[in-house]
Amino acid sequence: MKGWRQSEKIEDAVSFTIPASCPLPLAARIIVNSEREPFDKCLVDRISLKRNYCPEWEKLRQTGSLSEICDNKESVCFQVWKGGSDYIDIRYCIQMGDHGDEDGYGMEPATWLVAYLNKDGSWRTPWFIEE
């Protein structure tokens, strides 16, 4: 191909969403087995897990967009990561923190709706708010 140099590296990133209808044990297997390998050319960049409204969310401190989510009984698309060797970190940002000035002074943390899932798809923790 004209203009193509052999030294150029072409890599793609893949983002995907696991639908709310997917049973949690199967979703956990997908998340655990989607870890990128060191030599993959098609990297898993982001995994999202959609979950339907959960009444447990109403019992939490209603901060950020959580009260609106609960009022409208909205589904949420969580970002997921392997939180360690034995659990999956599931979180959704309900309020973005302030970034402060250019030196970081005045920086405030974001507020997250969080739960941890065991690798077998069972809940490790109930839902909680993390700042």
C-alpha cells in the first residue's frame, strides 16, 4: 500500500455493554474472561454492565443524580473492572468532583454508586456510595 510504513502499529480498542437481561453469573464470566492479553491487537478498552433499577438504591444517601435515577426508576450502565484477583468492581458516577485549579488545589472527589460482585456472579457487597 502506498504511504504505509511497516513500522506503524495499528491497534483497535473494543468497548462493549453487557445487557441487563444477562444473568449475573454469565456477566461475571464475560467480565473475568475479557482481560486483554499482552499481545492482543484488538484490546478491550471498556466493559459496561447495564442493570435495571434496583429498589436498594433508594435506601442510600440520595446525592448527585441518584435521587433522579430512583424517582424515574432508571436503568444504569455501570463501568466494570476486575477489582482484584477475586472480585469485580461495579460503579457509576453520580456526581463528578471538582477538578480544582491547574495545581490541583480545591480538587474534590467524584461520588460513585458502587457494589462488588464475586467472580461467580454472587454479590460480594450491597450497594454503597463512595466519595
